[in-house]
Amino acid sequence: MQSMELPLVLFTVFSQAAIGLTLMRVVRTTADGTGSGDRDARREWGLIAGLMILGMLGSLFHLGHPLYAPTALKHLGTAWLSREVLFAGMFTGVTVLAVLVAGMTGRPWLAWLGTLLGLGVIVSAGMTYAPPALPALNNALPFAFFLTSAVVLGAGFGSWFAGEERAPLMARIFTTALVVGLVLNLAAPCVWLSGGTVMRMTGEAWLGSGFYWAHVAVLLACLGAVWKTRTVPAWLPVLALLGELAGRAGFFADTIHTAANMGGLY
């Protein structure tokens, strides 16, 4: 891609944080089948809606003509981008509705509906950013990166609302997602080095990127903090968010497009 695409960095990371929080809300409130893990739903939905709206506003700066953004829905039958916009719009609508109608205990059906729509956003985004012109990402890796980011950020920020009973559950999910993210990020560029010309160029670009190593360093630092404290400190989700922003900037800036080698010998 070779352009940092800041609007897309903000949209994908903030929307995945919102989706992850919604997913963890479902996990937390149904962990023992009683819904007893629910706490102050309106504040949590406020954070989810705020993250999603920030992401949607950020995405408008990616458009040449923001006022024509609704026309992105014209190709639902053929374009994953159109489906991503549709799912993101519906998910945002659910989060705003939840802020308006949720009380202290929330409404479970809103979290379930939001989770289903949020997974639709992640699947369609994973397809949108996996075109044949990006050989390194023309597979399931974008979906895996996005889902891992959602779970890391969802479990991290979800710990703010978990209370003492659910805090260990959020810490376990957070730790597992960090390990999965670390393995994915370390393995992918190494595999690409054994691929074709453009794929190898992508592997070399990622391994030489400050964004990539900053992301890996934050993942390791988060794991170290959880290992030392046996919980998720309140400041840690913010650090994880910064790491995901750095990693996503590298995702867009350091992935090589086939046009980059145009005129060169393969």
C-alpha cells in the first residue's frame, strides 16, 4: 500500500476496539449464565459509541468527496467495501441506540446484535484489504489481524467495566489475544520472505519498519505487565491502543503493492 492512510488507521483500530468491547460485554455478562457481570451499561455503551463515531468521522478524511459517502453503498452485490460500510453504519446505529435505552443493567439483545454486526464489519474489512494486488495479504491474514486487534482492545478496555469477579476472565482473554497477535506478527513477515518478489519485498519492508517493531514491543510490554501484576492495570489498554495504531500504520504503509515493481524483472 505504501501510504500510512491515517484515516483508515483510525477507522479500523477504533471500530475494532468498539466491536471488541461489545463482544467482551457479551462474554462477560454470560460467563456464568446469570448476567451478573453487567455493570453500569450506559457508561460502557457510551465508550463503545464514542470509539465507533470517532472511527467513522476519521474515515471521512479518506474520501475525496465526504458528502458523497452514502454512494459507497451502491455496490453491495459486488463490493466488500460497500458491505463494510453497511455493517459499520448499522453497528454504529446499534451503539447509539444502546446509549439511549440502556440503563445500569443494559439490554443483552443489544450486545448480541452489536456483536453480530461487528463481526460483519471485521469479515468485510478483512476481504476489502485482501486484494490480489497485495500478494502478502491476499489471504485470511487481514481478518486474523483485525479480529486479534478487536479481542486485545476489547478485553483490555472491557477490564474497566468488569469488576473484581470478571477481572481475571478479562486478563486471561487479553493475555491469550496478545500471544496470538505476537505469533501472527512475528511469523507473517518471515513466511513472506520465502515467497515471490512482491511478497518478499513486503516481508523486508515490515522487518525494517519502525511501526512494526513498535507494535511488537508494545505487545511484549503488555504481556510483561500482565505477567507481573496478574491483572490488567487501568493504563494498559491505552498502551495497547497505541501499539495497535502503530501496527496498523505499518500494515498500510509497509505492505507492497504489485505496481511497486512495475517495469522490474520477476
